[in-house]
Amino acid sequence: MKALIYADKNKTEFTNKPEPDIICDSDAIVQVTMSAICTSDLHIINNSVPRAKKGVTLGHEFTGVVVKTGDKVKNLKTGDRISANCITFCNKCYYCKRGFINNCENGGWELGCTIDGAQAEFVRVPYADNTLTKLPDNVSYKNALFVGDILSSGYFGALMCEINKDDTIAVIGSGPVGMCAMMCAKYMGAKKVIAIDIDNARLKTAIEQNLCDYAINPHEQDAQEVVKSLTHGRGADGVIEAAGCDETFKLAWQIARANAIVGIVAMYEKAQILPLCDMYGKNLTFKTGGVDAIHCEKLVELISKGEISTDFLITHSVPFERIKEGYEIFKNKKDNCLKVAVTY
Ligand SMILES: NC(=O)c1ccc[n+]([C@@H]2O[C@H](COP(=O)([O-])OP(=O)(O)OC[C@H]3O[C@@H](n4cnc5c(N)ncnc54)[C@H](O)[C@@H]3O)[C@@H](O)[C@H]2O)c1
Ligand SMILES: [Zn+2]
Ligand SMILES: [Zn+2]
């Protein structure tokens, strides 16, 4: 079968690999029907994910059809339409029992990183009963493409902020993850959502899609002052950092009001400075991390009921054979690209 592999730093190859088969009895084999390219794939390719194995098939955001199941798989059968979680998890270990599946002692972010992923025709999925979510008939592959990664990450970011009604939540980064965070913050009852990005086209999309109430470009406005003016001079009740650079890390705690939560979803490519002396007395809570994507069933249900939709994020599609073109479009944000769907 065809697969896109991470060959070496800044190098991918569209190559042939043998079709995967069941290795453990909790595995399933999935025929991929749609996959997406994620910023984390770019992080792997530019060598910022030390765990990523050279030669691994990329891809951890996908939908598909189950074509084979191991003997211990209970909830899935051949022919089931699924969306996949980017985290494979055993649901039995110390961390899984507490919902911290990102730290699963037997799984974690493996697909497309340490084991072959979904930018291929078929993929072997460990702990299939946990990792795959069945799709109801009214949810298409397109509708469910982002459930197990960026939508879960946005949901995670919003959850981290422990949103109360009446809260004003600022989301730094109006990229796909930031927009998912805005949508989830609204769903969780935030009264006002402020989108912050330096890309005006992305801010425009966030407004048009009704994801935010205000949009700020920090390169054109004093973001700290604008946030203050929208929050009785206090600052945001919660901040979700979904951009991932030095400037945005700093902005995140600067625009937070005293006693706020700063939820960091972004993955930084270098160390950040936390100048505690400058924030003394603000009594902030920082939460960080890779997504504990344990809400996939709920997210599919919300999509099925029409409460949330991520369809607008698919600005570009490419057939699988042209996936490398898809990477170029995504990496360079060509034609205001948000997400590229790879079709099979
Ligand atoms: N925690 C997780 O599990 C998890 C999961 C998925 C993605 N991520 C991370 O989340 C982050 C966002 O992902 P994405 O796919 O939306 O990426 P993206 O690059 O499309 O979005 C980042 C946005 O930040 C904006 N930005 C850059 N510099 C800025 C600045 N100085 N001020 C304001 N905005 C600025 C960009 O214009 C862009 O719109 C990435 O770091 C990604 O690796 C984390
Ligand atoms: Zn991802
Ligand atoms: Zn586990």
C-alpha cells in the first residue's frame, strides 16, 4: 500500500509499505477514508518531536472503516465507520483510570509518531475499543475528521479554563486549534470570546463563523489594553494559548486577570520564560499539556445534534496520491488554508 513517511529532517517520502495486520488482540485495522495534516506533523518533520521515529508513516487525524478486528475487540466490527483518537490508550493503567490518557503507560501519542499512522491506505490501531469512536449515520467522515485531535484539543483548552457563565475567554491563535477552542468555550457557556491573531483573514473567519465576539490583531492594536477595555479593566477570566511562540506565551499571562487560568494547548519549539517576578500577586494558574482526548464520543454527539461543526475548517482537499502538495499548501497557509483534508 502507499504511505507517506517521515524520512529524515525536512524530508518525507511517498512510498510503498506492506499492509498492516493485527499484532495484539485489541488492535483493529482501519481502511482510511479521510485524513488531515496537522501542525504536529510539521513539528515531526522539522525534527522538533524527538520521540518520532524516522521511517514512521505520518498521520494521526483520520476517519475510516474497520476492516479487521483482534479477538479482544468488543465494541467494533468490520464495516463500522469510525473517527480516531490521536491518542491510543489502554484505559487500565494508573493514568488512564484518572482520565489522563495522554500519559497512558501503554499508549499515548503513538500513531504517526512512534508507530505507523494514517497517511496511508490502511492503519493498525492499538486498543481499538478505546481509540476509535463509531460514527452515527448522520455524521459524515468530513463532519468527524477533527474529533480526535484538534477538536479534542480545543475542548481540552476550554476545559482547562474551568469556564463559568459570564466569563470572558481570550483565545490566542485563531488557527484550527484556536478556533476549536473558541467553539468549545462558547459551548461551555463563555459569555464573551476574544480571538487574538496576527492573521486578519483568520480573525475574519472566526468572526464570520460566530466563534468569537471580538477580534484583536496584536501587531495592529495594543492587545493588553483592548482586553482590559472589554473586561472592566481586569483582563480575561481565562486565556487559551493556541499559537505557540514566545510573544504569545508572554501575552497569555499578560492579558489574564488576577486569579485567572491560563490554559496552554500550543506546543512550543523552544523553552519559554516564566518571569514570576513580573506576575507576582496576579496569582495565576497555568495548565499545560498534550490533549487528554477522552471526550470523543461526546464531541461526535454534539456534531450529530448540530451543536458544533468543524466543516468550515476544511479549506482545501487533495487526493491521497497528491498528499505532498497538501503539505505544501498547509505549511505555507496558501490561499488562507486552515486545514487540508486528504481523500482516499
Ligand atoms: N496540546 C495538544 O495536544 C495539541 C494538539 C494539536 C495541536 N497542538 C498545538 O496547538 C498549536 C496550534 O495549532 P494550529 O494547528 O491551530 O496551528 P496554526 O499554526 O495554524 O495556528 C497558530 C496561529 O497562531 C497565530 N500566531 C502566530 N504568531 C502570533 C502572534 N505573535 N500573535 C498572535 N497570533 C499568532 C498564527 O497566525 C496562527 O493562526 C500548535 O502549536 C500545535 O502544535 C497541540
Ligand atoms: Zn495533531
Ligand atoms: Zn493507559
